[in-house]
Amino acid sequence: MLDGPVVLVGWSLGGNRAIRLAAEHPTQVKALVLVSPVVRMMKDEGWQGMGEGRLKAFITAFEMFGGAGLGGHEYPVDPYGNFSHDELMVGIDYLHDSDVRPCLARLSSDLPITVFHSEGDIIARPNNAQVIRDVCPWARVEMLPGAEHALPLTIPERIDRALTEN
């Protein structure tokens, strides 16, 4: 248990977990800051997500190259380099089956939500941010140009500012 309400920050899978925690423990969460959140990763009826073939290709590319140059981006450090294959697979397995869209409807309009997302993100597609905007119209959603997924490396000041505003 926490001592009081906190601001939850979640990047990618962490955004998924932050949404779930906020829905399950609303009195413990003061605000959400979501960075390239994965609300639903896999394709299903009415949802543009990754198909099984694309997921396998993603895993293969990740195994071959790690996060270096993922999506055509060069980062000063490899944002994914500290994950072993087994750790990556635990995260992929979790995201494969996870869908927090129902959790969004349980969030209070009193809960400040800030979302940073790239227009062309190849891991957490833009519809992840759009569904947050649709279900939580009070959320502040910033769509950024490009196909960046590792936003903590490229816009840390904006994320920091969102934290201090909440």
C-alpha cells in the first residue's frame, strides 16, 4: 500500500499497467502520465493492432538488433538494451493478452490524464492514444510527429513538466 495518492507514470507496457492500477485503486492515484501507452497491442475485431505475423517479425528483429535503430531511429543509448530475451518475452506475452480498454471507462473525470504519443509509433499504434481521448475526453493527449516509441529519451523535459503539473 502507498502512503497517499501518487502520480503514476507509465511508458509502453508501463502505461498499460498504470491504467489498470488507476482503475483498480482509484483512491491511490492522483494523476496519470502515459507515454506511448499500449492499451491493446494485438489486432482484434475493430482494433488496429499487431497481427501474429507482425509480432513474430518484431520479436525476430528485436532479437537480432535489440532496440538499436528500432523503427529507423537512432538513440543515444539503446532504450531496450537492458532486457534479456526472457524478460522481453514476459512483456510480450503480457501485452499479447492484455486489453485495458474496459479499464478506461472506470477512470474518473476528476483524474488528470496526460498522454504523449507519436503519430507513427510502430509498437503502440496511434489508436492507443485515440481510444484514451475517446473514452476519457478530459485527457490531455499530445500527438507528436514521427514514429518514435522511446519518447522518454526524446522528450524527457515534457514528461517532467507533466509530472510537476500534477
